[in-house]
Amino acid sequence: MLKNIPLFAGLNEAELAEIAKHAVVRSYPKNTVIINEGDRSDSLYVIDQGRVKIYLSDEQGKEVVLNSQGPGEYFGELALLDDAARSASVMTLERCTFCILTKDTFQKLLGDNPHIAISVIKDLTSRVRMLTDNVKSLALLDVYGRVAKTLLGMATPLGDKLVIEDKLTQQDIADRVGASREMVSRILKDLATGGYIHMEQRHIVINDRLPTRY
């Protein structure tokens, strides 16, 4: 498992074996909350299989999804670096298998392998930029603008079209853009009526350039 994780690229067999001795592999079913915002724990989770969502929620249960992650990615590193409580919650979107490293193991790994520390810093920088961009979108774009940006940001080229590989519900999109499901439903319906998008096996396909305004 460890050989296939980009974070550990460049480690030799002995170093991987040392990590493996201290790592725990666990599997969780879909819709399991792995981390709760505000928790205090000391583990780094590396995703071997499955996908998770990272989100914030209020007392009424309203959610804002910050990111989703898949195999080879990791979460939980912030609490290992600054000893603070967990800054967000994490839930499995499908059955997941994780390689779990404790704080002591992770910090020893960083000390013995500076290139891994550099990789973590670069990844954190990328996440900060993404969060900054998300805040900018929430502040400056209307709901349609946020929906369009989210769709385009998640889509990947497939022939002459763009396809969103994740099977998103209207509520999933609403949670990402900070809007009501009803408003998102209306926007998606109008885009489909206009021929800009359509559904294929629960995947959203973008047929044409999305209109700049709604």
C-alpha cells in the first residue's frame, strides 16, 4: 500500500518497512464520520481506497464542503503539526481503507526524510490557495457563478466534452457552493434545458461552454 502513495515516493524498502511496522490499516463503510471538527486526536490518515469529503457544519446540520479526496491523498496532518483541535470534519463517501500513522511516527518520518516535509508544505500551500479561491468565490460570485465554477473545476476532459466523474447529487453541489438545494436544482434544470449539460449514468456531462450569466 505504502509504495503507491505519492507522499512516500522516494523511500527505500527499509524505510517503508519501518513505517509499516507502526501503521494501522483500517476500513470503514460509506457515510462514516472519521473525524469530527473540534476533536483532539493524533493520527494522520492516508487514503488507500475510496473517497472522503472534508466539511464544516453548524448546530442545525447545515454543511459546507471544503474538499473531497481520493486514493493517495491524506488528511489530519494539521493536528499533528500544531497540536490544535481538528479544524474540519471528514466523512467517507464510499467504503474506504486508510493507512493510519500516529503523531510520533509521522514526526519521526518528517525528521528522517526532509523531502517528505517539503512535500507536505507544498500540499498545504496548495490547499491554502484553494481555500482562498473558495472564499473569493463565496464573496464575489452569485449562486449561478459558484455552481458554474464548481462544475468546471470538478470536470475532466473526455473527448470533446467535460465529464464530472464524481456522482454528485443536487445537495452535494449545494453543500459545496453554500446555497439551497432548490436553487441548485433550478440552475441545473435550466442548464440541461439549454443543452449545456446532461446526465449519463449519474455523471454530469458538460456539452458546451457554460453561459457567463444566469
